[in-house]
Amino acid sequence: MRMSEFQALLKKLYLQKDLNRGIESTYIWLIEEIGELATLLNAQELDKTKISEELADIIAWTISIANILNIDIEKAIVSKYPNKCKKCNSSPCNCVK
Ligand SMILES: [Mg+2]
Ligand SMILES: [Zn+2]
């Protein structure tokens, strides 16, 4: 699935709820998912199934924010992350830090 298809799917499923909830509450949900990821990464044994679920949640809530603002996330990704590092202009990145 392309990122644009996933964004369209989330729009179809949740756009009205996202708009009703609003940007601030949606942002808080995103941070809550990031907290859930932190808890899993802090565990003695890494549960990759649960970790992958939280990563999916984080991406979904991130796209909900994009949907509320009517931002094309695939466009944003391609522009921010082209085929080479934007700072050093190479692939893989050769930046010192
Ligand atoms: Mg979650
Ligand atoms: Zn670089």
C-alpha cells in the first residue's frame, strides 16, 4: 500500500471523527501512542508484535493530523526525504552527526 492510499483509507474511515476531535486532542492521542511505544521499548524482553502495532498507531495518528490540516503526507515525505540525504547530498548519508 502506498502512503497516499493509506492516507485515503484513514480519511474514509476517520476524517469526520478526526475533525470533530480536533488537532489538539488528536496530537495528544499521538503522544499517548508514543508513550506506549516507550513502555514496550523499556521492557526486559522486546515484544516485536506489540511494537509493530504501536508503530502502526503512531503512523496512523500522524496521518490523522495531516488529514485534519489537509496535508498530502506522501508529497511531504518525498519532498523531505528524497533519494539522497538533503544535508550532505549523498546516499547513504555521510553526515558526521
Ligand atoms: Mg497503541
Ligand atoms: Zn547526510
